[in-house]
Amino acid sequence: MAETVERTPAVEHVEAPVPGSVTGEVDGVLLDVDDTLVDTKGAFAKALTAVAVEHLPHVPADRYPELLAHWRSDPGGYYRRYTRGETDALTQRRLRADLLHRTFGGEPVTEDSFADWDALFWGTFERSWAAFDDSAAALDALRSAGVAVGVVTNAATELQERKLRAAGLADVPVLVGVDTLGYGKPHPDVFVEGARRLGTAVSRTAYVGDEPTTDARAAHDAGLTGVWLDRPGARRDDEHHVDADALRADGIVVLPGLAGLAVALGL
């Protein structure tokens, strides 16, 4: 009688998902512009250096990073008022300029003096727009995976379209700006409208942005997959305490750059 040998069925090897990633659940990706696709921090740094040289000559160069941190953190809350539809773009910028000057010992920026101040600041800012090195490749990877992409932003639509063109990313449509609904993130309507215009279900849409609360957490709470782009050295003053592991535990994807975005989304 022949001996019977039992064979153990082969077990297919399945790679474990990357921690904090999602698997096969995304048909569309919405992205922020500023400090996500475009290096807005770098552009602001150049603009504020020009302002300091002309209007704040008593501020030493080694304090220029403080000027940048002040501007980006918006301690007066003026940009947040703008995103809530409570003021216009020029007014919020003048008030931020005046607060910057008063904080660092400069002359007040009045309605009369603002035009010259802003010509220097905004002109330098616009000339300094540039995409991050990983932006174009990340967008190509998403499209190659058959994923729809678009922009949802807390700035005006026309401004962001010009910014993306200047940065070489003109093929990314700006679907929702702060002027679309009259208010911006973190309101959930903004993310839902972005998904609607992208043509994807909210539950199968990811949102990628550089702010942990206004972008990633708010998108997550609106029903999207929230992705926090935690670029090294890019956190604002009020973001240094943010616990990335705690966000991951809540289902939010945290990445140090755009290069790993498609993989993290399971594409």
C-alpha cells in the first residue's frame, strides 16, 4: 500500500499595509495648494525679506525667520476671518502687515501707506512661486493609477490658478476656492463640494494638506480620508505640539512628503 503524504496548502504572501495607510478605498484626491503643492513658505520668506530691508531696517537678518513665523501663524486671526467670509483679501493682508510692523517696532501700515508696502511684498511673493520637487511626480503617480485629482483651497480661485501656472502645475484644476461658497476650510461643506465637483463619493476621496487641523482633521471629520503633509521644518508655531501618532490612530494618514502619497493611499 502506497504511503500517503499530506501536503500543506501554499499560503499566498500578502504584504502588510504601510502603517497609517489606506488600501484600495480612494477614487479621487483633492489637494491644497499652499505649502502642499507650492512652496508658499519659501515665497513668503523672500517677500518678507524684501519688506524688512525696505521698511524694517532695524531688524537684523538673523531675526527674519521670526518675521516669517509671525506671518504664517497669523496671530491676529485676520486670514482666518477672511476664510470665514468676514473680510476681504486686501483688508486682511493690510491688518497682518500692520500687526507685523507693530510687533517688530516698525511704522504703522495705514490705508494710505499700504499700497506701496503691498506692491513690494506681493510683487516679490508672486515672482517667488515655485512647486515643490515632489509635486509633479506625485500628481503623475495619482493619474497613472486612474485617480481623479483637483484642488480645494482657502485662497481665491483665480489667484490659485495663476499660482499653479507659474509653478508649472497648470493641469491641476482648482475646483473650490474660498470664493466658491463664500467661506473656506475647515467647514465640511468645502470638502464635500470638492468631492462633488471631482465626481467622486466623499467616502472614496482623500484630501491632502499641510495643516493638521484645518486640512487633515477637518477633511477626516467631513467623511474624506484626511492626509496631513508634515514636511520637515514646515510646521507653524501653533503646530509644533501636534502628535502625528495620535492622528494616525484616528485614521488620518501622515506623510513627510508627496513622494509616498500614492502608496499610502493603496494605489
